[in-house]
Amino acid sequence: MVEATPSPTRKRADARRNAETLLDAAAAAFVTGGVAVPVREIAAVAGVGVGTIYRHFPTRADLIVAVYRHQVDACAAAGPELLARNESAHDALALWIDLFVDFLVTKHGLAEALQSTDPTFEALHAYFLDNLVPVCADILDAAARAGEIRSDVRPIDLMRAVGNLCIGAGSDTRYDARRMVGVLVAGLRVQQSR
């Protein structure tokens, strides 16, 4: 009897899912334990062996870069989906900004590595800008065209403002960055005459 071998397409899909599971586990571990968290802890959360992580990401720097890119990609992909699913572009913007806040909080967990002199990390900021600024611009444009928000808000300015509001989130448990970002996003609304 000949055993069936999995098709190359299925193998690639399984490998992609495994890599995404590893990236999600690593991101969570980086937030709680920093980028120096032992690889065996990431493996345990992902439900895989340490060798599997090293097979996908030969160095810690490779893993950090992959986590960062994975999170940028997820945040970027969410923008068009949120616009399509919500009747209000302002609501889509608020939801996307919530995801962006989650990303920034995770990014602060990666800040130590990202600020290092390791050349592996040099292109990450450009990757961030190249992938997220256009998404933010599309959502802002849709909300402005719908008359829901001011039309003079530049995406990079909004993203910087949100980033600045997130800075204190890790150091002061009394500070609620999400609430302050909510105030900012609500302030973008066009005032309706009564």
C-alpha cells in the first residue's frame, strides 16, 4: 500500500500557519518578557519544539524582525477589511486606530532591539511607514469624503499623535492610552450643526 504524501500547496499552507503561530507566540512573549525571553518559552506557548523555531528563524534578530513585520502586515491588512465591514468610515478609523495602539504597545516591547545598532533592524522603520501610512490615509480619506471627519488631518500626523499618546502606557498603570487615543479620534469628527 502506497501512503499519500501531502501536496506541496498543503505543505506550504501548513508551514505558513506554523510560522504565524510562532510569530503570535513570540509577540506575546516579547510584550510580557521582553525580546530576551528564552526561546523555549516561546516554543512552549506555540506548542512546538525549540528546533522548529530555529528552523524558521535561525537567529533571535530574524525572529524579532519577523514579529515586527507580521504585526505591521496584520495592521495594514485590517484597514481595508474594517472599511468594507463598517457603514461609518469614522467607526472603521476608530477600530483601526485601536489595532494600531495594540501594535504600538507591542512595538514598545520590541523597542530595545529596534534601537540597537544591529543592521538587521535598520529597514524596519521604513517598512512600518511604507505599509501603514497608506492604510491610514485611505481610511482618513474615506471618512473625510463621507463628511465624518475633518479633511485636514495628515495620516503621519495622526499616527505620530497616537504614538505619542501610547508612550506612557508601559510605565504608569494609571495611564490609559486607549482612552486618550479615543479622545483624539473622537475629536476628529466634524461637528454637526444642531
